[in-house]
Amino acid sequence: MIALKALSKNKFKSLLIFTSITIAVMAIFLISSVSQGIIGMYSKMIKTDGDIIITQKGIADTFFSNVDIDVIKKIVKINGVKSSYAMIVGASPVGNMPIAGIYGTTKNHMSHYKLTDGVYPNKGEVILGSNLASQIDSDEVKIGAKTFKITGTFSSGVGFEEGGVVMNIKDAGDMFSRSASFILVSALYPKGTTHADNIDNLVKKITTLNDDIEVKTTKSFVKEYNQFKIIENSSLVISSLAFAMGLMGIASIMSMIVNSRKEEFGIMRALGKSRAFIMKNLFFESLIMSFSAYLFALVVSLGILEILPHIEKLQGYVNGTLSFETALYVLVSTIIMAVIGSLIPAFIASKTDPILLINQGCS
Amino acid sequence: MIKVKDISHFYGDEQVLYDVSFEIKKGEFVFLSGSSGSGKSTLLSILSTLLKPSKGEFLLDSLHAVCPSGIEDIKNIDKFRQENVGFVFQFHYLINYLNVKENIALAALDSKKQNIDKILHDLGILDLASRYPNEISGGQRQRVAMARALINEPKIIFADEPTGSLDSKNSTIVYELLAKAVKKGTTVVVASHDMQVQNYATKTIRLLDGKLQ
């Protein structure tokens, strides 16, 4: 109870610590959540309706991949294949927007984009994601050097797509000078074999169809995709640095505040209170403070992550996902640093003669 | 009660006490006098176990401290202090986030907590029980500090300039309370510039430049 009293009576100091911890925790939550969100959105795009992905051999990014679309004709003849479609993924200025995602796809995949308005596009036509559509008030839109007729609006639940344009794959092929960025294959659930075995067999068979293709299950593709690794690693470095700085800040503030309370510890020692009593109260103060600031930061971060996809200017591209592991890791680190930051100076102070602590507090 | 033998103390290279030796008997009201810088506050801090002396030894009730490291060798010095020693400082040193009653409860042994209201009543500050230190006057704060020093009925009370920040009326109240404790058998040692202490003291120890006069 003394811990609670100390926190509530020293409101300014408590608020300072609370704010520092909140900002530090929010920094790591938002940085890591947004990067996890980017990976999550792209993974969802690839994994939906696809068990196998076919890209150009040896390329580092699907943006640079060029696969012969005619491979689809051979793929659909293989026993165990349910369907196959091709996509071109690119980016280009769209209307007044400096950049937006362009998704060219075959007709059999158009139904993936649920129309909220209008009809699916033919050649020379496009449909717009709901976020992008809210910013374009016209029947036509200029994409790159060409003008397209807008025939409808769609929603897919994927932020990247909601902020982009879907068009016929031939139009996209002309725009980006390629046949297809990748081909996706859905497998059947055949009797007498498991789905996973069927997919593995299909990967082997499709690989033999063309020397210039690389065939992977979408699961292993997402796991090994270089762009995801770059995003993950860079976000890990940035968020770790932000968090480390935040944690050092927390430890410093806790340490400064404990140092400013030397007089109080000296008085308590003079009154016969043991070092353990003082340390225990500081421990609870740190625990209460760091845990409540953590909870506050968690709630605010979740609120921000909920709002981000709905901000028109961001076109739905910034979409955060906060994992349980990240939340737990941040909780443990925050509490440890806050407790260390307060207990170390308190431990050092507890070894000093009480009257010296009282006099230091006065100076 | 207190037996001091050849106590010396240094702050860095500066020596502030020189081989001080004396005895204080149980129930005495001792006036530790001397000018500013004479070493009386340092001596009081050493006797009350709040400061380890650089050299010498002393006997404080059952506590035998051989210096400089001796006090730390005695187990539970904190408990010894709580059970046997009361303190009154010039600036009261109440904990700002605890109210009057909680400040006294912080110092009180479990067996003495039921006496808090009585002691507040005896000192005329029962109505201040739920107030915080910044909500009461300097004289009232010092009375709270007195209540805190008396709550465990200690064998010895050390007071360092207890009236330094009080007017004469409140100073008299403090000395009367200390004198009352002496009548009950408590030993009181007061370090002060205030010559009014002489009216209550049964013994005076004078320090000049860290030496006994």
C-alpha cells in the first residue's frame, strides 16, 4: 500500500515515468506491428486461393519475376490440380495518387475481388479497391501513360489490394512488359492421399514443365521470401533500437527518481525499516507503474492499429498486426528494465549510512 | 547506557571528531552543546547508529559496536534501532506521501500500533491524523515527529536541533515532551545551539572543534 501511496502522492514523477514507459512500449508495438502487418497482407494475397506459387527462377522479388503465362495450359492438365491463375503485381501512379498497387489477373481469378459496385473489367477497363475508389471521383483514371475506364469497386479485406487497381492481365502485361509475375495453383483434395502429399507431388510435376520456373508451396514461399526477411530484419533492428532506447530511458528515469528519494530511504532506515522493506516497496512501485503503462500503451496501440487502415491518405497500405509473442516479450522486458532501473540505485543507497542518505537528500 | 571510547571521525581527509570518550547513564537528559561545526551532529549520528565512525568503539544498551565496521556486523541493526532508539530531527523528516497517522505507523512496532491514537491525543494532534505533512504547520510537524519518536517507548531518544525551526512556544512544548519521557525512564540526548535545553538537562557534554571540553 505504501507503494501505491508513493505513486499517487508524487503525481508529476509518476506521470513522467508512466509517459516514458508508454511511449517506449508504443514505439515497439507500432513499428513491429506495421511490419508484421505488411508481411501478413502480402502473405494473405498469395495464400488465398493458392497452394503452389510459380515464379521466374532465380529472382529475388516477385516484382521482377516474368513467367510464361502459357505454362497454365499445361498445369491445368495435371491430375490433382483444381485451378490455376496468373497475376502481375506492379506499382504505378494512379490519377493524382503518386503510387498505387496494380494487380493484373486472369479472368478466373477476378471473383477473388468481391464487387461492391459495377462489373468486372475487360480490356481497357479497371476496378478500384474501396480505399482508392474513395479518393477518385471520375469514370476514368490515368494509370502510367494510359487511361482506363473504371467499371466498378471491390473489397478483398487485404489492405494492399483495397488501395490498388485490378485490371485484365493483358493490360498489366503491356504496362509492365511481362507475361505474368507469378502463377498460383490450387490443389484438389484427392482420395487415398493427403492434401500435403498431393501438393508435394504437384510441385515436382510442375517443376518439370519449364526450365525457367521455380515452384514452391505458398507456405514455404512465404517462409523463405527474401522481401519478408528484409522487412522482418529491418523492422526488428529499428524496433529493437527504439525499444532499447526507450528501455534505457525508463531505467534512467527510474534511477533518477530513486536517487531523488535518498532522503526518504534514509528516514526509513533511521526509523528501523529494513533494506528489504524499502526494496520491496520500490519493486511494487516499479511493477505497478510499468504494468499500468504497458496496458495503456497496448490499448492505445491497438486503437491506432485499428484506425490506420481506415485513413484514406494511407490507401490501406499501412495495416498492423500485433502478435501475442511480441506483446508478451515487450511486457517482460518493460517490467525487468523498470525494476532493474529502480532497484540497483536503491540497493546501492541501502548500503550507505542512513544519516548520509538524509543529508544527501537535503543537498 | 551509553559508553563511548575514543571515537574519531573523518569526512574524507577532514577530521571532525578527536578521540571522544564519555558515559551517559540511563534516564539522563543530556545536552550536547557546541558551536556550529563542533561535531555534535556527527557524534549524535554515530551514537544513534545512523553513521559508522571511522575509529573507536561504543556500547549502546546491549549493542556493542566496534568501529569502523562493527555496527554492520551486528545482525538486524534496523530492528535494534526500531525497538530501542527514537529520533527527532531539526526538519522533522516526515514522509510526504503518508498522512500523520501513517507516518507514525511506519515507525511503530506491530505491538505499539494500537497506541497511535493515544499518543496523538497526548500531543494534542489527534485531529491532524489524516492530514499530510504539507497540510500542517512547522510546530505541528515537529509534534508529529515527536510522536513518531515516542511511539515505541524507546530506551533512548536522540534529538538533533529539534527546535531549530520552531518558535519559543513550540520549542517549549518539544522540551516538555522530552522531559516527560525522561521522567518515564527514557534517556534523552539533545544536540542543540538552544541554551533553553539547559533548563531541562541533567548533564551537559560540550564539544569544541571535535574535542570534549
